[in-house]
Amino acid sequence: MVQLVEDKLDIDTYLELRESVHFHPLTRDQAEKGLKNSLYTLVAYQDGRAVGMGRIVGDGAIICYVQDLIIRPEVQRQGIGGLLLDSLKDFVIREAYEGTMVMFDLMCAIGREEFYKKHGFISRPTKELGPGMIQYLTIGESGKEKTEDISGDIKKGE
């Protein structure tokens, strides 16, 4: 049985779940600030062990972005990802203003498109919508940004 726990995601669990799917490593400071600035976090526990998580970032009114939907590899394809995603969507609906439209979006890893399509997401570009874009910024010790194309260095799961 899976238990979902809202807004109790701690740094160690977050970093360990990210590592379990080979996401790009974060510093503890990055993880702490990222979690603190999340609109909502959700952790899935199975037999007392964290097996998945998801979080929402954004402004809560115009855009809500699914970030870090993670399911441990050994429990994938058991419905946990869908349960988390549906619960994240429910949060967005509860937070949204009546009579408005909210962008509920994400960037998925290669090979995960069909999972998200089953949950109502569309792939871009479309006839009306352009492609998603990304830029990775590496911040040096002086606080200055240096832009690099590291797209080939990012793990498939990111």
C-alpha cells in the first residue's frame, strides 16, 4: 500500500531519490532552497520507505510546473507515478482561481512521453505551440554566469 505525504519532503530524501534515478547531483544548499521555494511537495511511501516524489513550482495562479517527478526504478510501472501526478494536478486545481486557465506543464525525459500523454499532457511543438526551450547556466565562484551547452552531458533521466 502506498501512502502519500504532503509538504514533508526533507533534503536527504530528496537527494537520495534524485540519486536513485541518476538525476544531475545538487548541493545541499541547492536542494534546501529548491524545496523551500516549492509550492507543493508530495512523497510516496511504501512499507515506510520513500519510493517516489513530485513537486510543483511556479506562481500558483498562471503556471504550475511539475518538477522532479521521481519513482525509484524498482517500483516503476506499479501506478505510483500516476498516483503522484494525479495528486499534484489535484493540488493545482485546488489552488487555481475559478473561471481561469492554469498552465500545468513539465519537461519529461526521453522515453516517458507516453506516460504523460496518458495523463492528458500534449507534446510540443504543435501547430499552435512552439517547442520548449532550455538553457543551462553554470555559476562560477565570482557569481558570474557562464553558459555552456551540456545537453549531451545530462543523464537520460534528467
